[in-house]
Amino acid sequence: MDTVFEIPSVGEFDEEAAERAPLAGFHLGDGGPDDSRETWFLIRSWSRELRLYQNLARHLGDDRRIVTIAPPRGTRKEDFPRTVERWRDFCLERLRPQLGSNPRVLLGGWSFGGVLALEMGRQLEKDGTPVALVTMLDTRLPKAHPTEQRIARSLPHALANHATRFFETPSEGRGEYLRERLAWQFYHARRKAGEWNAARRNQPAPVYQRPDGRTSEPRDVTEMTPLQKALWVAYLKYQPRECTVPVAQFWCDDSCLHTGDASLGWARYLRGPFVSLPIPGGHLTMFDDPHAEALAQTLGERLASLV
């Protein structure tokens, strides 16, 4: 059984060593027979998540142990799972030895980690292991977009929109409108081509002059790591299915607006107990203070209600 790398909930720690460990956790205690606290297992799908969870653990307190399961490591694409199902099995291999005599399992994950936690919960339930709750921390259903956004991105809609604006423009300004639109199209095409070439050569992205006179912000187009590639491949291949495990979705405003509903696209697939709870901050700032304290309070209340 893998040893859990313990991280203090406050202060510095050896981040590189913690990232290399298959399991890392907070508030572990001595794990003796008198330690009756439940363990909340969090699935990490990205690097550098431990700093985020450290701040959350600090606000949650030591009422329960927190153990995080690390993503796969390696240097080749063959070292990484390319589907959610294989990634799920990878995490379950590390989870099962840790369950011990736990009467039920608490799972969770942020972003894509929530997808993995849900699929792990489904498999555990199928195998006869009770799952108390899957906590999805701002986890959007992969590829979930409201119908209005899909329509707005379509070519016919864009052409109709520009035609409307063209004919609403006074006749003396229509030539300038066309020149402006063509300038922006040329700028976007040139920038995308430059970024593609920079990424292919693993070089910094070039900077371009925009039609409005401002300078474009340089984008990070360096080649993705094998872990990032594996995550995106699994994300794009994912096919959601109905699930009966209890789920709590904690969502930020930007994700709710993006998907068009407070379940972040999951409602049609969740057939068990389900609750949707708003939290402050954004997808990338929810673990920062002061948002982390509010998240910990909402999360702690939900976990306490399971007793």
C-alpha cells in the first residue's frame, strides 16, 4: 500500500516531493484505531493542485482526513491514460488499498478531477462499495455549451449578423465597415498562423499590431506536456452516462453562464440525490482567499450533513 505524503495545512512543504508521491494528504493524524474521522479522497488531474488544496484544507479544519490521488507521471504518451475509463482505473488502484474499514467513500475533484471522481463513484457502487457523496468542484460536463452559444458560433449566424450590421450602417459608412471587418479577419488569420508556427517550433508566440492600434497579448503556445495532452484527449473522448451516486456540484458564476444551467450540464445524467450550490470566485480563483473560506464553509456544511 502506498504511503500518504503528509502536507501541513499551513506553511511551506516540499512541493516537488509531494507532486511525485502517488498520494498526498492533509490532517492525517496518526491513523490509530481511535481515529474515527472519515477520509475525503480528492482526485488530482493537473500539476500544482496541491497548493490549492492546502488553502482549502486550512479553512476546512481537521474534522476529517483529506487524501489526494496524484495524476499519472511519465515522459511519453504511452505513460498516460487516454480515456476517462483508464484514468478512473488508474486512480482506483491507488484508492482501494486506502479504504480499509471505511463504511462509505467520500470522493471529489476540481474541474476534470470531478469527472474522474464521478466515474470512480459509479464503478465503486457497481462493485458494491457504498459511496456517500461525490463532490464536483466547478466541474463542467465536457463539451457542454448552451444551444444559444452553439448557434452564435456558427458560420451562417455570423454571416447573418454581419449582413444585418452592414445594412444598418449608413451608406456613407459601409465601405469603412467592410475595411474594418477585413482588417480584423486578416489580423486573426495572421495571428493564428504565427501561433501555430511558434508552437510547432516550441518558440514564444509573436506579437502583432491589432487593427485598433493596440498590441496583441502574447499567448503561451509552448507544446503541451504529456499530462496535458492526455487530459484533453480523455476530455474530448468522454461519453457521459446515467449515474445514481449522490452528487454535490459547487459552481462558480462563470461556469454557470458558460454551460447555461446550475448543474453545469450534468442534470440529465444524474439519477441519484443531487444538490447544486453556488460558490464565490471563478474557476481559477475559487481556492484563493477570501473565496476559499466561503467554499470551505459551504463544503463543510454539506459534508457534515452526511452524518
